[in-house]
Amino acid sequence: MKPVFDNAEQALKNLTHDNMTVAAGGFGLCGIPENLILALRDSGAKNLTVISNNAGIDQFGLGLLLQTRQIKKMISSYVGENATFEKQFLDGDLELELTPQGTLAEKLRAGGAGIPAFFTRTGFGTRLAEGKPVQTFDGTDYVMETSLTADLAIIKAWKADQSGNLIFRKTARNFNAACAKAGKITIAEVEEIVETGSLDPDQIHLPGIYVDRILLGASFEKPIEQRTLAVSNAGDSRIKPEREWMAKRVSQ
């Protein structure tokens, strides 16, 4: 049985502090631990290093922690969709360790598996590999990447049993499992908790051994980061992005 909370602040109790490293699951706004991010913001912990594919948007997700300037460094593979991220980086107020997406996933996986480093072709010969060790295997050069671990991992799953076994829903699986394995302490924010033994073992995406606490989320906005529609008026098949949700949120 894992400790279960219905309050995000209580789920984070005694786990947050200044200068900590946090691995946050999600991809854009898909599969992010919405309530835990808010509670982390409200904890007041500062000078955070955050490992995440990206930093949400200005009005939602990890972007909220950028607004309060609680993040000192992002380890990410994508920095678009967030004007606050861009401004703080260009102003020199935010450190950025830009990492190719596949490399980021492998750095988390390796960290969770206890592998300190690995070699990859990705990034070799580019600015991203400057200063990193290089080794030749079978006549091909590879760059060495060190693995990633975190003091705390916050992730989002669809369903959990009481032992912490998790099922992710479709693409919300993304970086969540890798972040969970890389965290020294992992909190899973879920939509539903069922009895142990009621989940089909073949359907479990993440074993409960990687989960320390479970938060039963009260509400989820689940916004679409950028909705794209096909416009077919008068034979026009151009693709038009719409940001109705963001515009509405800003106006509130």
C-alpha cells in the first residue's frame, strides 16, 4: 500500500526545498501533473533545476514556476511556446541545458537504471556536444552523455492501484515513466485509484516500486497547447492554429 493523498500540498509535504532538482513528466501540456505543479509553486521552493521536455506555456504548467522565478535552470529539449522562458533565458536570468529529445529520454532512463553515462551519435559535431568527451567505436565518433537523476519526480498517470502500479492514457505516457524511474522520490498524480490486483498485469506501464506517494487529483483542465484545424472554405486547405483556450485564460 502506498500513501494516498487528496491534497497536493500534503502530497509534497517535507519533500520540497531550495536548490533541489525536479523531474516533471509531460510533453507540452499533455500528461503534466497539474495539481502538483501548482503545489510546488505554492511551496515557495526556489533555485530549482527542472528536468522536463519543455516548460509548458506562459499561463499553465511549468510556465507558472517561471512566472514566479522559482526555476534557475531548465534541462529541456524544446523551448518554444513560452515567451517567459525565452525572455528569462535571453536576459541571462535562466540557465538552459538544451538536450536532444531522444537523448533526454535516454539520460532519464539511464539514471533510473543506475547507468552513469552512455555514448550516442546524436549531437556529435554540434554546439550541443562542445566540451563533452568523445570516443570512437568501429571508426565512428560518439559523444558521451551523463545520465540524469532528480531529488523529486512529479508525474501524471491515468489510473493507479493501491500498490502504486500505474497505467498512462495514450500519449500522456510520454516522459512520465522515465521521470518516475529517475526520481529519488516519486509522486504520481492520478485520476482514479483501484484495489491492488484489479489491474491486468500486462496493461501496467509502470510498476509500483517506482512510486512513493499517490495523489488523487481533484480536477484537471487538460488544455490543448496548440489546437490546429484545417480550413476548407472556398477550397482553402491551409492549416490554421488556434489558441482559444490560452486567450480565454489570459483574459481571466
